[in-house]
Amino acid sequence: MPETSLIFPADEYRRRTEALQREMARGGLDALMLTTPADVFYTTGFLTRFWESPARPWFVVVPVAGDPVAVIPAIGAELMRRCWISDIRTWNAPDPIDDGVSLLADTLAGLVPRAGRIGIPMGLESHLRMPVADFLRLQDLIAPRRIVDGTDAVYRVREIKSEAEIEKIRATCAVADAAFVRVPEFARAGVPLSQVFRDFQVALLQEGADWVSYVAGGAGPGGYGDVISPADERPLQNGDVLMLDTGAVREGYFCDFDRNFAIGRAADDVRRAHGSLYAATDAALAELHPGMLARDLHRILAEALEREGAVVGGGRLGHGLGLALTEWPSVTPLDTTELREGMVLTLEPGVEIAPGRILVHEEDVVLRADGPELLSRRAPAEMPEIM
Amino acid sequence: MPETSLIFPADEYRRRTEALQREMARGGLDALMLTTPADVFYTTGFLTRFWESPARPWFVVVPVAGDPVAVIPAIGAELMRRCWISDIRTWNAPDPIDDGVSLLADTLAGLVPRAGRIGIPMGLESHLRMPVADFLRLQDLIAPRRIVDGTDAVYRVREIKSEAEIEKIRATCAVADAAFVRVPEFARAGVPLSQVFRDFQVALLQEGADWVSYVAGGAGPGGYGDVISPADERPLQNGDVLMLDTGAVREGYFCDFDRNFAIGRAADDVRRAHGSLYAATDAALAELHPGMLARDLHRILAEALEREGAVVGGGRLGHGLGLALTEWPSVTPLDTTELREGMVLTLEPGVEIAPGRILVHEEDVVLRADGPELLSRRAPAEMPEIM
């Protein structure tokens, strides 16, 4: 049994299952039905890049008592058998007539009483990874059992990371730390941004990433226009600010943070903007504590930026992190999720230097009883200049 | 306007829109509502790795007449404005109260008559990338308009690739061809499979991949056990067969094919198995023609393998390819999709050498009027041996 297919000892998964079951009991749920890569990995240890193929649905049913049951395409049986659960039911997918739906319905009917309630994550930031037509058919097949909102049961458990998970995220952050140190080796005036993106991904792999699920960034004179566009062929120029952001993956856990670099000398307004982002992150590191709400963290960051005279960027200023590049909560003025000990979060202040010209900054932290502990190595207070 | 954010001239997207609209008219649909990375990229040219974040839903509405309308998070507005469509409606996501649902409902209500029907892909291999709770709320908000099955309208159009798309897929295949040539530089006895996976990803990036969405493989004495497990730390040994499979991405288009390598001398049963896979692919290259069904291709491959005395592997023996690692149809005995000129397919025969020991082989082709044209460079008839 290769160690890598389980990632954690079975006890880790048992504790997760029990935690989900406590939330299910509290919420009056008889089972959870899970379909996404993160939820399936969280409950079983089943880790594969095969999710990249949209062809097949995968299901894990967590009953309110007892071990989870996997209802999966036969192609995954070999790998799932190396995980901790023993009840694995398979079908030959894709099947245009019945792509696992009757097997899933039978499984649910065997685990859930007729008057029972089956929760699925259906709230903010969720989706159901199965065809809608099959979901409608499933509801008919399992009636009078009902599918209801199980978002809270999943989110309240997954959002608190165990020490074992925190160590995995810390290790992935260290991979990105090491890759960011090497940026001046390949990013300089004259090199197209598309080449910088490639070389940065190479550096992440060479420093120990299993794969690189996300690289983004931007480059432009005195700031960048947006942070989600693919790289273009424009060569970097003196006066540009280059930002690289990554969600690399190691043993199934993500990092998510970015770094800025000045190509040549950083202009005064860029240095001021970077200083305000740094100060805002400092404020969050000093003031954040368990019991605050996500919107309180937004307020801390936004007020610190305003004290520095900066124009606060739109959008959220941070989010959860772990088995996915981004998890709830969202650091916005509207999110009332309680921030609790063991949550892993990104602090992601952003400012507008001028219309169409922004600067962002991101660190990864775990929230401890006495405040945030950095998982990424703190960015330098002064933006590095690549001469 | 950077060339890279559009990928194709606007006319390409106009032709796609018109093709979708012809299918919609045929199916009695007043609009299509699209939510996935592939469908959004297909209709707008909006290409970003930001989909890796599950936090935000994205919508494109294609009315039965007129240009598509984007209903997207504000963070994507800058990039979408560089695409060909002009009607872009945004909200500040994520919003825990109303995450774009009322804006989407207003958009649909403005484009679709009250008795109208809105199609979504809801069949095999599809999913809806938005929260289920929001989908239920949307249905209430737009009533009496109804959401119905629009799978065929999308699949029948997307599955036929334009010459411009075929050239993109060919270019991505060339990246993988070049990376496979370099495998003997980093894979040899004593190197752990995990390191081989990393080095292969590095080679793909260095040969021109924009990113590497998928790498899988396997290694074991005389064959491998499965093809979806993550790499383990076991060093390669003489007598192993190493298989590497990749879905690299360049300009938004995937390749998907694999190659086998013997570490040291290939055993006789391995050579025989590889020969049977090669012969089966030859049979498909010779016999496949437009008008056949997906299940006919399965029969061609399976019968050729049986003629060679091989045990046909379970699962599908090929599939569609393009904007996603795998697209419909599936090469199974059950899939009755008609294979038409312009479809890009993988030919993926697999055999069982012994219980728990398999060998697979994959090529990418485009189906022309007179038969398949290879997009990947044909694998060598004899399995390469790495001494």
C-alpha cells in the first residue's frame, strides 16, 4: 500500500467522519452525499488528477452513523481500495443509460430511512458535480427521502484544519516560497510574461510541487490591470510591476499567495502602494483573533489601507484555503462567518493606484487561539527590484 | 487588445453562435444558459485559470437570435471586455445574499418570452457550475419560463471542430510529442515515479505548454495496475513498464495521449501486448469513417485486439477531445453518437496482460471525410527501451 495514496493515517479520516456526523445529527440529516474532488478527498483520501475529465460522476455517501460508502466508476476502484474505507460500489462509467444513478439510489435507500433527509452542499461557493438530469432522476428514485441543504454540516467541519492538514499547507507554502526566491533568475526586462509564467511553473515543480493547479499574475507600467488574464507575449519593461500568484499543490493541499517585483526601479507611487498593502497585512496579523467574523477582517484590512491613504480595491480581501485554491469564508463586508481557531485563511489586501492600475498582496495564515500564524514566508517590506 | 485574450478572430465565435442558434431553433429553445469553463470559453473566448477557484459562478446566455450576454463577477469584466461580446453584466461576487441570481434572472427575463424555454447541458458528462440552491431560486424567479434539456444543442455543435480549432489541438499535441521524446533524459531505473511526473511536467512547459492540467501514468513490473493514481515514491526498476499520459494545454486547447517505455528490456508478453495495441490503433486508423457510431469504433478496436489474442481492457477505448481533457462521445459498446467529419477523438485501446497488470495506448485524431488524420505523432511500433 503506497503511503501516497492515503496521505494521512486512517484515524484522521475517522475523526473527520465523526465531526461530519456530529454536524449531521445537529442538523437533522441522515446522510451527506458528496460529489466534488475536495469533498471526496476529504472524506476518503482519494487523490487523483482524473477529476480533470468531466466524463464521470463520483459519489461518497456519509451516513449519520458508520463509515462512508464510495459509489464510483470502476476505473477508480483500484485506487479507492488503497484508501481507508471498505464499502466501495462501482459501475462501468460512462453509461448513457444509467450512469451510476440507480446504484447511488440503492445505496442511499439502504442507508437512509424512508422519511430521511440527505444533505448536499448547495450554498454559496458550492456546486453539484453530476448531471442535472441525473440529479432529478435520483430525487424520484429515492423518494420519499428528501435531498436538503447540507452546506453547513460540510463547511463547519472542513473549514477547521487539523494540525496534520496545517502541516501539509505549510509544506506547500514552502514550495512557493522557494519558487518566488528564484523569480529574478528568469524574470527581467525583455522576457515575455508568457515565458515568465512557464518558468515560474517549472520552478514550482522543481521545488517540490506535485502539480501546479493555478498560476496567475500581471505586469504593467506602475501596476497591472487585472489579475486573472492569461499571460500575453508582451516583454517585461523597466518600470513594470510584475505580480505572480500561485496555487501549487503538494499531497493534495494548496497554497495561495502572490509576490510583486519591480522591473528596474519602483516608482514612488508603487512603493507607497506596496507599503500600504504591507501595513494592512501587518494590521490583520496583529488584530485578527478567533471570534471575529469574516467581515471584521475586511474592516481591519480596509481601514488600515485607508489610514495609509490608499484606495481600497474592489472584491474580497481574502478567503479560506486548503483542499481547494479558495474555500469559504470570503473576506467581504457581507460575510458573517465566524473565524475560528484552526481556520487557514489568505490575507489579500488590494489597492487601486490609479484607474485601471492595481496592486495586490497575499499571505497565507492559520488562525491560532492568540491570532494568525504565517504559513507563507512574510513578503519583504520593500518591493524587490529586478535590475 | 492582446491577441492572446481572444485566441480566435471574432468571426470564429460568430459562427459558433450561429451554429448553436440553428440547433436551438431546431430544439425549440429560446436561449442557452452556460456555466462551465469550456462552454464559456467556446462562446466568448474568455480564457482564464481563475476557474480553479470554486468561489464564483459565471454565466453566458446565448439567445436564439443576437449575440451572447455575459453575466459574470466584476473581477472578470476587464478580461471579458477584451473578448468579442459587448453585453457584459457584472455583480460583486461572492455575495452571500444574492450571488448573481437576480441579475441572471433579469437577463433571462429580458431575452426569453414568458412561455419560453431555456436550455442547459444536463445530460451525460455535464454538470451545472452554480450552487443548487441558487439554481432552484433561479427557476422560481424566471417562471413561467422553463429550464429544459439543452444538451444536444451544445454537444452537436461543440463536437465538430473548426479548422482553426484543429490547428490549436495539433499544436498542443506537438508540445506533448516533443516532451515524450525527452522522457529518456529523466526516466531511468532508480528514479522515483514522483520525480518522473515532475520532470515530465517541466518538459511539457519547456516545450510550450501554457499549463499542464493533467499528468497521469503508472509503472510496474511488466505493466501497471491502474492509470489514475498519483505517483508514488517507488524508484523505477529494470523490467518496469512506464506509462505517461498528459492533458497539456496551449491557448485553451488540450491534447490527451500517452506513451509507454520499457525500463531495460521489454519482456515478451509486454512486447506482444504493445503490438496488439498498435495493431488495434492501425485498424481504427484504417477502418474508421464518418457515419459510424461511437460503438462501432469500440467494436473495431476490440475485435482487432481479440484477433491479436489480447484480453480487451475494461472501460472506454477513446473519447472526444478539445476544450476539455475529455469530451463526449465515449468509445463504449453503448454509445450511439454518430461520428462526423471534424470530430477530434482519442483512440485508446487497452489490454489486460494478467490480472492487475494492464497496458494502454492512446493517439489523437481528427475525423476527415476519408478517415482519421493523426494529430499526435504515431507512437513507435516497438516499445522504446530505456537502458
